[in-house]
Amino acid sequence: MLAALEDGWADPAKLYSQARRARQLLDAARAAAAEVLRVRPDELSFTPSGTAAAHAAVLGGLAGRRRAGSTLVHSAIEHSAVLHAAQRHVTAGGTTTSVPVDRAGRLDLDAWSAAVAAPGVALAALISASHEVGTLQPVAEAARACDAAGVPLYVDAAQSVGRVPVPEGWSVLSASAHKWGGPPGVGILVVRKGTRWESPYPADDREAGRVPGVPNLPAIVAAVAALRAATAEAEAEAARLAPLVERIRTVVPATVPDVEVVGDPVDRLPHLVTFSCLYVDGEALLHALDRRGFAVSSGSSCTSSTLRPSHVLEAMGVLSHGNIRISLHRDSTEAEVERFLAELPGIVAALRAEAGVVGL
Amino acid sequence: MRTESVGTPPDEVVDCLGQRCPLPVIAAARRLVALPVGAVLRVLADDPAAAVDIPAWCRMRGQELVATSTVDGSPAYDIRRVH
Ligand SMILES: Cc1ncc(COP(=O)(O)O)c(C=O)c1O
């Protein structure tokens, strides 16, 4: 890490000695990340973010298969990075097929299999686990359907890498360092050997021609160190956090009236939990929680710049207002969770009393 | 999803145009309990979140969403009081 800060200013592509040292650090980081993801180092590129990796995965995957067709199949609950790349594809004359999920936020595998088997499909994109409700997606089964149809599968694994294993069978994968506890501004793009992928960017030799620009070496070295640490601790961390999530999932609906806990109760990420409180304004709830020192997110429309409800909650058909998403991390403690559980009923009751909706 | 307005006229209409969720859902909940069982309440609501939240409310409360339609260019949700 200190070496990366000392020599990290150097351009790994140049020949002076600091640059050679930088090159070695980058190679070592790539090899270490590849080992964690069980891929070949030459299949892995570093990107400036998870978003950039998702854009490259989608647009490059489509470009590489343009002779096969121009349809992108994706789940209805992809991250906005994937959906915005899909929009770009549509603007350029391509088509997309959005595959629905069930009430628990799990991919409809029959619809997925039919969609990828349709003529003219260039690429299929599936998030490994929902970033909003935590439901793990049936990646292995989806990959089998893609394989049978001869369609490459791109998996946005930002929520899984460093936390839970990602099933095999994909051709392209992306991840994001700040999601596994690394620094922001580093993403990973993996393109398996034999995958038809073509850079959507103007030509540049960096990162095997997949990502333009000089890589941010100090951040990459830190990201890979964090990835190794997170992966080594993943099982123990999941064993610590999953019971806390389970406790939130059972206590909240028992102590707060009219709450809908969303997402699959079993097949889920160990650290994420989401629920909606009927008749409560999501933004007001967020602010009330923030005042008590709880940093949480929301998929409610009143908290988004688009004024639209979360497309994930919409696709699941669950209540979108009064929505709260709690993401537990390394520093989250049981005591904190207990304080949250103790204070939430009063906070929600006060907001409902203020809105005059008690007893409705 | 959306069908053109069909069939029986509602027993009552509540206009929530311009209101943001959860207000249309709250209005629907308030008005429906004032109607007799079997009556149909039409909620006019143009907040996009209402398209998610009104059906979800009906499911959670065991009330019946009879139809969603477009009335004078605005989304309308017809809810029958079941209990
Ligand atoms: C599933 C998913 N994909 C992509 C991203 C984008 O990653 P980044 O924040 O590094 O741009 C995120 C994180 O926000 C995510 O959760």
C-alpha cells in the first residue's frame, strides 16, 4: 500500500524504474483479484467504478455479438448502471427484453429461459443479488438457460463479491470495490476467455484494451487488499450479520403495525434488509431515523430525484412508500441493531399520529 | 396493465390528482371505510407511485382492486370494499 503510494504516480505502461515497479504492483493486484474470483489474470480489468464496469460489460457484450443480434435480455431489477446502458443501446436502435420477478424479487426463470431463447439475443444481464431488497438471484439456473441458447451471460456481482460466492456459468462479470469495503472509484470487469466482447470506447491499450486511461494504482492496491480481507472474513461476517438481519425481519413486523418486510426470507444477502411502513412518508422516516443516528436508505419515490418509485419495488409489486433499506457492515453491532429495534416503533407511531392515519 | 374505463360506474370518486404517495393511499383508506361493503371507490391519482402502492394496499388490506383505467387522461383505480 505504501509502495503503491510511493510509486503509484508512475505510469505502469512506461519503462523507467518507478514505472516498472508500478507495473509489478498492478500485475500483483490483478493476480490477487483474479485468484479471489477464480479467473485468469488476463481476463480481469480494473475500471474507474462499478458503474463504468457495468457500462463496459453491457455495451461491450452487445458490440461483440452484434452479428448474432441486437436484443439485450435483462431482469426487471437490474441496477441503474445496467439499465442506463440498456437505454443507450435502445437509443442506438437496439431492443431490450425485461424479465419479471416474483413478489420476493426473484427472477422468473421460465420467462428468462423463453426470453434468452428468442431469436436475435446478443447478451443477457442478471444482477447476482438485488441491491435494494437483498434477494439472491438464481444465477446458475439462468446461466444454464443462456448456455442452452448460446447467449453469453453478464452478471453484475457488485452486491456479492467479497460477501457471498457467485455461481459459475457467466461470461462477463462486474463488481465494485466500495461495496466490499474497499475505496470508491475502483471497479472490476471480467471477460472470460472465448467471450465475444468488443470495447465500446475509442481505442486505448490499457487494461487489455478494455478500459481506457491510466489505472488508479493506489486505489486498486487498496481495493484488492480489502477484497482479500473481506473474502477471508466473508463466512464469519455472514454468520454474524445474518442473525441480525433475521432479527430485524421478525421483530419489525411484530412491533410496528402495518409493515411489509420485502425480499426473499431465505435466499438473501446476509447484510441487507428492506421493509415498507404503510401510510408513512419515506423521506420523513429517513430524516427521523437520521436524527437518531441511523444512516439508512430508501427506495421511496419521495426520496429520489426522479420522483418515481424504485423500479425494483415496482417490479415486485410491493408497497413503495415508507420504504427503508438497512445495509449492515463490518462496524455494525448487535447493540446498534437493538437500539434501532427499540426506537423504530415510536418513530413510526409519531409520524403516523402526525399524519392522522392511526387506526386506518 | 391499464385498461380503458369499463363497466359499472363507481359509487364514489376521490380526487387525489397532484398528491404524492402516501397521500392517495391514505385518502383511499379513509374513504373506503365510510362506504358500505360491496361499494366501489374510484381513486384518481397521477403520482406514478400510486400504480404500485394502491394495488399493494388492496393486497395488504384484503380489499379488491376491480380495475385500473384512464379517466379523462388520468389514472383511476377502482377498489371494492370486501369487508
Ligand atoms: C448492483 C450494483 N451494481 C452496480 C453498482 C455501481 O457501482 P459503483 O457505485 O462503484 O459505481 C452498485 C453500487 O452502487 C450496485 O449495487
